[in-house]
Amino acid sequence: MPIPSVLQASIKTILAIKAMNKLFAAPRSEAVPPASLSNAEKTAYHLENCEIRLQSYLASCGVLQARIENMTKFVS
């Protein structure tokens, strides 16, 4: 099944984009209200959410793959 491979590649891509985003983000020294987040900070937030979602999809794939294997053994 290629889906786990695609998800792992997507996670690696998200991690690379997150690293690049950190390089472009200007550090802030004072506390900033959420409404005034910079574009880099908003991007970091959304990339983090994407990574978490992809990790959960990958975990679900593993569970579903094991269930399919068990069903195949049961049917045969």
C-alpha cells in the first residue's frame, strides 16, 4: 500500500517547510496578542496542525492495515 509512504513523505515535506519558516520568522521579544501574529507565526501554527493531522493519518493507516491483514487471514 503506497498510502503510508505518501503520508511519510508529506510529513517530511511539512517538517522541511516548518524549518524554512523558522529561518524567515523574525524573533519577538515581547508578548504579542494572538490577533497580531506575524505571517510566519500563522504559517508555523498551520504547519504544526498539518503535521499532527498527517501523523494521525499515518497511525490510522497502520491500524487499518493490520485489521485488513487479520480479515484476510480469517477469510482464507
